[in-house]
Amino acid sequence: MSKWLRYLLILAITLLGTAEVYWFTKTSDLSANLLSASSVRNLQSLSREYAIEEVAELFPGQELSPLSNFFLQTNIFKKVSTSLSEFKEEPTLQFQGQYIPNRLIFKIGNKPLENVFLAKLDEADTDQILEKAAQEFKVKIKELVFAEPDRLVLFEQPTVSSTCRPNSKNLRQLGIKTTLKRVLRQSNSTPQLVKVAVIDTGLAPNSELQKIVALNQFEKKGQTYLDDDNNTYIDDINGWNFPENDPDATDKQGHGTHVIGILKRVVSATGANFNAFPLKAISERFGSISDIARALKYAADNDFKIANLSFGIYAPSNLLKEATSFADQHQVLLVAAAGNNNDTIPAYPAFYPEVLSVAAVDQNNQKSPKSNYGDWVKLVAPGVNIRSNHLNNSYKCISGTSQAAPHITALAIILKSYFPALTNTQVRQILLDSAKPLANELGAGIPQLDQAIKLARQIMKTK
């Protein structure tokens, strides 16, 4: 099937929304013949509004279960991952936004992140299924909201340097002075603990960073192999691995570890208090929209205050947009990398209005050569030659918007820790208002923490 027909199908379903939306039913030869070898999973537990039996009519004889309790990866997806690992360089951006073969996401009903299904279709029949679905629009299924392919997601591909001169000015660029910790401690109450979700490649075993990892005390003090806190994730003590669907969030790539190391360095300069919780949604090379959505919902459901999103995709997704909005509505402040393609083309989820999108600058506040830019970028931060933790207790210099984003996340942590009564809207506005303007298409500029603290104090006086 042509790309044009795929896009037409997705566009038609999306535009129809919750009005007169058409799909296929069990009476069609499509479901009887082409879907007999497929499997369907529910991204989240079904609400009682739609019984499992109703949805099962679409895929007769197939298993339905919460996505949080299963691991799904097609043979083609494995082949792609294996073939990419044979190259010494990271995969290029051309892979971002591509379909994951044979995985279709669809949603029934308007409840946020409920009744969302992931269908794993027969490899040989995928194109036929989509073509047949397009032909059968006259067969109506009540309240189909959207249908779209699952897509590949990459971390925002950084530049790794074996030899570099680290940016030693990054704290000063952000208005973090050496006296700031003392001033904050003297004039503010004890900093409050802020729980931060880092949706990335996980965290490598590291004696330095393990000290700041958030621990799920219910699971830690509970029984092994039991869901002690009833959040549908078993033994999620210090992280979760969404691609493998288990509690081992060990980083085997280094990207997530580098991000968490940046958070620690910036936050510790002010004495603020935080814990990081690695939500591994991206493996050594890439992940999927469906796993990212699950990680965002996990952060929202488990009372995380901030989420760092150093990844991106160059194609819009209904599911990613809904998951982003869901997290925002559940008071998770979202910070995302703008992308490393030296382009104005929006990256998602950074492009979404509720997300603080972050571009990268060097130590002289000049745009990084690879950083994206544009009127959709909200802030910038240091992102060139940033030295931080990596695999095997080592350190690496890495450049990219993936490194810029955690600098902004760290500033949000500091504000939330010392001024816990601030709302997410207020924190976002403070960061924007405190920014020093730079070049055009770099948003409000680079935030200055000393100014941000003054603004926060002014707001608190009026409360």
C-alpha cells in the first residue's frame, strides 16, 4: 500500500473524530480472514463503558490484556534493531517517525488514555488490512476516535566526543552563582523533595547517581513478585523497563545516565532536594510511541512532579499528544529536547504547547550548530560539550538538545523544591520571564535562576 493511502486513512479517521467514524466489524471478511493470526492488547485497563467483548468483536478469538503486563516486539522490529547495531555510528534521523511494521494503535471513546489498543498484525497482511479498512468505511464502529501506526522514537541524537574541553560555564550561564546555595538556605524553608521522572534509556549502575534514585517504598518494603502498591507494575522499586515490561531499568546505552548526571550536578549546586526515577522507554537504539505513552501515564499516575523528555519524533501522533496532555493535566511539568537537526521542523513532544521545548547553545550562548530552532522553541540551555556520568562509572562529553533539556528540568526542580506552592503554570512563566533574550527563533532565551528566584518570591508574597 502506498504511503499516500496510509496518510489518507489516518487523516480521514482523525478528522472524523468522535462523530460519524467508520471501521470494520466481526461480520466483515477482513476480521474473519486477515486478522485471525493477529493479537490485540489494551494500552490501559478498559473502562466499564466498553466491555472487552465489544472490542473483541473486531479481532475474534484474540487475547486482550493491559499493555502494562506484556512485552510485544515484532520480528521485523528486532531485525531493524539488530541491523542498526552493526553500525558504529548512531542511526540517523531518517528513522525517526517511521512506522513500526504491523503495529496499529486505535482508540475507542473519549476518556483520556482509556480504551486505547495496540494491535499486532500479521506481517504479510498489514497492507491488506489497512486497505480493506479504508474500503469499509461504511461499516460503522461507535466512537472510534483515532487509528494510527505505532512509530519509532529515538533519543535526540547527541554528538559524543572522546576528547573535548568541557563547558565549565554552564552553571554561570544559567545565573547560578556560588553564593546562591547559601542565600537560598538562609532565606527559604527546608527544600522539599521533588520526584522527577526521566523517560529515557534508563540508569546505569553508578555509585554516585544511585544516591538520588527515587525508591518506591511500597514495593521495597513489600513482597517480591507482588504488586504491593496496586499500580499494575510489579516490583517497580527503582524504575521500570517498558520495552521489556519488567523492573530492570538498567541503562545499556548511556544516554539516560548522562541526563540524570546533569540533573544532579545542576541541582546540587543550589542545595535543592530531588529524586530521579528512571522510566526506560527507549532501548539501546530506539523505542516506540506506545511505550512512551505508557511511561508518561506512569509518571502521571504515580505523582511525579516533573518529567524530562530528551527524545523526539518528527511526525505528530494522536497517542503521544493525548499522553502529553494527560501528564500535564495530572500536574506533571514537562521539559523536552527540541531536536538536533539544525532545522525549524517541529519535534514532538517538544512542539506541544504544554511542554517546555529546549534548544541548545554553547558556552558563549550561541546556537549549537545542530540544534533545532524556530518559533515553537520556548527556551535554550547549555548543550555543547557537557560532561556528565556515563556507563561503567565513567564520564563523557556529549553535545545536543538532550543535554540542554535537563538543565531546564533542573531549574524547575530548584523552583519546585524551594517554592513548593508554585503551580506548573507559574514555574513555566517564571522560567520564561527570567530568561535573557538571545538570537531570534530561540524562544525567550536562557533562564537566569537568580532572577527566577526573585520572581518566585514576589509571587509567594501575594499568596
